[in-house]
Amino acid sequence: MTAATPEPGPGPEPPPGPGSGASPEPAPDEGPGPAGRSELTERDRAVLAVEKRSWPGPGAKERVIRERLGISPTRYYQLLGVLIDDPLALAHDPVTVNRLRRIRDARRARR
């Protein structure tokens, strides 16, 4: 008995990109994110990246929020509040999301 060899194809498939229609499947226990999304938006990833950094003071962080993200700090924190409850954000950056959840929960407990 001989082993069947697969027919040569066009080569390995490139990873799915924006607009390709293909996206990685979410982990079974997480399900799709809000509004049925299966991955974070570029803006969501940028918000997490800003929050991941350490800042010398509030002024530097606010300046980066305005310059890089093009939104006000108020809008940034609104987006961040929603984002830390998003299972896709947790899958993308669990350390940052869990740290932010602990901070939020500690503030709520003090009230």
C-alpha cells in the first residue's frame, strides 16, 4: 500500500488580512466579541497598547492619546471601559486587561 501524496497546490495560504473575509476563530469558551466581531479593531489594539505603557505623568499620556489616536482623553477612557469587558481584548492582551479589571474592581469596592 502506498501513501497518497497531496496534489501540489499554489503554496501555503497567506495569513488572513483585513478585508480577506477570513478571520481566526475565537476560542470556544469566549465566543465572538460585541456585535459579533471575531477580532479587535486597529483602534482597540492601539488603545490597549497605550494603556500597556508606563507613563511619567498624566500629561504625556493625554498628549499621546490625542496625537496617536486622534481622540480626546475622555473618549479614550470611555472606549477603554468597554474594551476591558471584551473577551477579544482579554485574548489579545490578558495581562493588561486583567490589571485594568483589578483596578476597576478595587475602585468599585471602595465606593
